[in-house]
Amino acid sequence: MINYNIDEIIEMFDWNNSEEIQKKGLELSKSVKCLKVFFQPYGKNVWRNCALALVCRTDEELQPYLTDMFIWLEDINWPGAIDIAKRLTMFKNQELIESNRNEYIKIAKAINNEQWLLSLNTYEKYCD
């Protein structure tokens, strides 16, 4: 079996690659334990597949990364943002999600980031 490092896996996620290579990267990503590497790495052309690598993880695996998930919603038009939004709506503990969302709403207001505030307040509508 060939071993791949995380950079090679993320390079496979590039939307310019064939669908086959992207799927191989997603399959390989299932063995990655530290999920931080999938949060908006070095180019938007890999973000959608990074989001797909994340959304299949359990609530327990994702819970330490809620901050990163809400930051991804800074612009709902970013690749993968809708996938992340959908996954947030699927958490079993919605009280935890709402508590975190409310914290990021406060931050978005404090820094006057209207786009992020809009995304935080309306992301559920993108999840149908």
C-alpha cells in the first residue's frame, strides 16, 4: 500500500483534477485523524472537497472544530460553506450549535462584518 502525506491528499482535492483523483483523495482523507488540516487550506480550489472530507465525520470528531466551522461561514459563497452549514444543522446537540452561533454573531457584529452576520443568521435556508 502506498502512503500519502496530507499535502498529497489535499492536492488531490483540487477541482481541476479528474473526478477520479478527487474521489481518491476523499477516500484517503478518511484515515486522517487531525481534521484541522481540512479547514480552508491554501487555495479555494480544494475547499469544497475539504468540506466533504469533514462533513462525513461524527459530531464527536467535529466538536473541537466548531470555531473553524463557523469561521467557514464568513461567506456562504465560499466553496464548501453550504456543506459545512448543512453539517452544522445535523448536529444532535443543537443547543451547543446555537450557543456557538450566538457567540459568532456577537463577533460578527463587533467587527461589523455584515456578510458573516447574514450567513450566520440565515445559513439554514441553504440547507434544504
